[in-house]
Amino acid sequence: MSAKPDRSVAQEHGAAPPAGFVPLAVPYLAGREWENIKACLDANWVSSVGPFVDRFEGVVAAFAGVKFGVATASGTAALHIALLVAGVEPGEEVLVSDLSFIAPANAIRYCGAWPIFIDAEPAYWQMDPNRVENFLQKRCRWTRGRLLNRTTGCRVSAIVPVHILGHPCDMDAISALARRFELAVIEDATESLGARYRGRNVGTLGDIACFSFNGNKLVTTGGGGMIVTDRVRWAERAKYLTTQAKDDPLEYVHRAIGFNYRLSNIQAAMGCAQFERIDEFLAAKRQIAARYGGGLSGIPGIQLMGEADWAASAFWMYTIVVDRRRFGADSRRLLTYLDRQRIMSRPLWQPLHRARPHRGHFAARFPVADALYRTALSLPSSVGLDASDQDRVISTVRNAQSAA
Ligand SMILES: *Cc1c(COP(=O)(O)O)cnc(C)c1O
């Protein structure tokens, strides 16, 4: 078996691309990561308990501005536990963004619940509150104090707005609907650590929220995640479920099915070092976005990434929309052209209503997600991207037009 990783797979995990390539989003490890990890090894605290785990939970909670953080093995694990803690039961339905990485839909299914996909709005590509309202008003009814989907008869119990690519969802509209229809709000903030909505931090806008520290995210622990919430009972329950639901530390008594979703002390040590520089990371992302905004403006058929006036985007992954007719090539041809010039780029995710394991649960149309899937392309956005490499990306996009 070949040990050589596929380039696209390596990208997904934030690994370095082949030499000479401008990568999409790779870790930036220039702080105290090594020193902190060495401290774990020197102290023999290498596993799932240790001082860095507690510290990291405190650091992330403080940064988000919530009371509690519970570290997890991944962002997906964080979503699974957050849904359980929020009370999602088997057979229920959960609203979730259609245009998203697949993890939140999978996490809903881990709970035995079903996703109801909601299309994106066209301006900022986030969950469309009008479509949420439409579904809740027209497709649901109240029966004995429970909100039921008219078509399936299933209870609708929660909503997972996914803040994609660094930009927040329009949370006032979504929260108002969640209150009116008594839905728990679980924010998937895995791509938008550091983003703000009307001056409030992403991660504080619902009942509970999740972050990811995968290799391609703003902050990485190699792999990991975090649940954040202000609710002490939910935080305690989350800790309990992520650590095998131990009811007696000595006697191995368990009253619930738990999970081994812990983050190791070594990973947390890396996370603590990363967070020391998060303000620089966010500033770098904003600078990258501004440089793309300037350099790519005025190219016919290239639409730039937006930022709502009510938002401060974290610009995790800078993404453009390519109009095939006006640009002269479609997003996939531009991708191939960039690849030949040793520049990584990638389309957005296949909309989740088309994903084989999830499709068919709910018939609706998703014109915005479907169009963005065809037309959007994410460009190199690593924190460490230097200006000359970025200028090469910009000029290559420009040249692609004349070459098309
Ligand atoms: C990265 C990501 C996650 C979590 O990913 P992990 O790799 O499990 O940490 C969840 N949702 C979205 C939208 C993501 O982009």
C-alpha cells in the first residue's frame, strides 16, 4: 500500500501540500506549541487528563465569552454530545444548514434523529431564516404542546445553524423563530471561531455551541473540538457523556451510555499555545480577505466574498463565485488551471440533501446551495499565507480568464 497521501485528502486535514504548492489552509505553528507539548512529555501527562485540558477549556470558554467549555476529540464529537445534551431524541427532526460540511448532519443521525435541510440565503450563503420560517409555519403543526412535522408526524426539536466559512448566520431571526417554535439552538461554529454577530461572539448566540480544532481550522490541536455553553447542567452532562458516563470513579458504575470523546493533554497543550496568538490569526485572515477583495475586484464574472454590515466575519476560508459565462470558465476549470500553477483551491461541499446517506428524507428545493456548489471556489487562506504567494494566486486567477 502506498503511504503517499492523496493531495486533496492531505488538504482536508490541514497537512502541507507537495513542495511548491500554495496550500489551502494549513496550521500556523510559530508559538509555544513545542514548549507546551514537551512539558506534557516531561511531566508524563500525555493522556486524557492533565492540567492543559482544564486550562484549554477555560481559555476557549473565556475567548468565546461563555461560562463553560468541555473539550472533545473532534468538532463532530462536540456536535454529537451537544445535540444529546440539548435533548434531541431518536425519531425527532433537527433543522440544519444544507450548505455545510457533512459533520452536523451525521451527528444528528448519530442521535437517531433526522436532519431537515434548510437552503442558504444568496448574500452571505448562510442558513436562510425565511426558509426556516416557511418550514415551521407551513410544514409543521402543534399537537398537545409538541411541534410535529405534518408530513412525517415526527417531533421537530432543535435547529443547528452552521456559520460557514467564517461568516455568522443571521441569528436574531433564527433565535426568534427558535423561541416561538420551542427549538433548542445548537450553533455549529466550527468554521467561525472569532466571528461576531451584531457585536456578540459566535458561540454565545444559542443554547450551546461547538468549535473544531481540526488541522485546517483557524486554531488547531491536530484534531479536537470544544462544546461551550452558559448552562452549568448542560456542561456537566457534556463532560459526563464525553468521559464514558462514569458515575463512580472507583467502582466503574455507569447509569448511561457514555462515549470516549476526550481530548488528550498533549492536544490541549497545543491548543493553549495556539490561542495565545488567536488575535494575530484573526487579523491575518482579515488581511488576506482584504487583499483578495482588492486584487480580484473588477474581474468580470468573479463575485467576491461578502460580509454583512451586522457581521464581523472571521474569513476562515476566502471563497469566490465564478460566473461561467461572464468569466469564460467555470469554477472547476479555474480549479484545474490553478492546480497546474501549483495553487490549491476547492469547491464548496456537495449540498447535504444530495448526500447519499441523508437524501430523501424531506422533499424541498435548494436553488441557492445547488448554485453555489457549482460556482463557488475557496482560495488559499492559511494564516501564514505571505503576500507574494497571495499575489501569485490573484494574478493566476486574472490570467485564467485570458487563458480560458
Ligand atoms: C470542521 C467542521 C466540523 C467538525 O469537524 P471535525 O473534523 O470533526 O473537528 C463540523 N462542522 C463543520 C461545518 C466543519 O467545517
